[in-house]
Amino acid sequence: MTMLDRVQTIQLKILLITIVLTMSACQIPASSSLWTNLPSNSVLFQDNFSNPSSGWLNLPDDPLGARHYLGEYYRIMVNSSHSLLTSTPGLNFLDVHIYVTTLKKDGPVDDSYGILCRWQDSQNFYFHVISSDGYYGIGKVSNGSQMLLGVDKMLPSETINQGLGINHLRADCVGDALSLHVNGNHLITVIDNEFSSGDVGLLAGTFTEPGTEIIFSNFSVLKP
């Protein structure tokens, strides 16, 4: 190789490195202001869980409980009583409508499961949940302390399919308003302004009995 060939090879490598760095710097985060120009109902994120590399936890053998991809589903199995397991895809959003289909596979009817929004970390986030015995609520975890919002306890609704049933959930996080819809019916809206943006996700929890197993499918995040 001549000296000229060596110089050209080095220049080409430098050019390729520059292109890669430029492309990496141009990746747009989910909360980018550029997304404000998208029309309502634009899909911001969608996952059918067929790709195990799409960002969610993949822990089928965790002693605390399974959180993993299962074909075209996502499974959360809670092994301990009085436990709450969560999973997020590692994104960041402002205002969102979140949709997911749930299937109660096994476990006690006294449980909770649903959707997370504005996740900061495991100690700070909002949750929209239902139970297998037909109750619902919206709450938050703030500095590790869990509480319901707008009500003292979860409320009953006949629109929730109980037992080993399928339910279609929608969680709205828009401004300081948080809403929960189940099977096409609006159940509750509460107001809270502690968290304004963050990740989205899924959760399942137990009370006195362990063994809650929930299957999730067709997860979508839309712009309001």
C-alpha cells in the first residue's frame, strides 16, 4: 500500500466515525418538542412483545416473580404477598394515551394490575389499576410511599371482567389530569401535578396471597 493509499484509508475511517457520531446525536427522545406538531392519535410507541429486545425487563426466573416476553405477550407473575412488580421499556413521554389488553391467567382475585405513566424510577410514578374482583383506582408512588388519588380505597365497577377474564385498559396522562378507561368505559379522572413526564409501563401486584399472573398484549402509546 502506498503512502497515498494509507492517507486515503485513514481519511475514510475518520469520515465513517464522524457519520456514526452525527447519527447518534440526532436521535430524537420521546419527549422531544418536535412531537408537538404531530396530529392527535399519532402512535408514539407500539409493542406486540414479539421482539425480546424492545426494552422491557426479561426476567423469567427472578425469585421475586417473572417479568418477561412470552411469544407475542408480556407476562408478570408475582411470587410474594404484598408485592408490586413493574416493567418499563426505557422511554420518556409528556402527555399520552396508553392502551393495553390484559388477561388474568392465574392467582387470587384480590390483586391489582394495569398501566404505569410518568415513571421516574421505582420510587416515583403514577399507576392505573384494576383487580380481578372488579375494582379500580388511580394512584401514585412518591418517594417510595404508595397512595390512591381522589379516593380512599379502590372502587367497584361492573364494566370490569372479573376472574380469569380479558380487559382492555386505557390510561390517560394529560397535563395534571389522570384518567382510567376499562373496556371502553370511563371510570375515573383525578388531578395531580407531581410528575409531568416520564416512562410508561406495566405492573401487577398482590395483597395477602401470592401468585398473581397477568398476560399483557397490544401495548400502544398515542398522542392525545
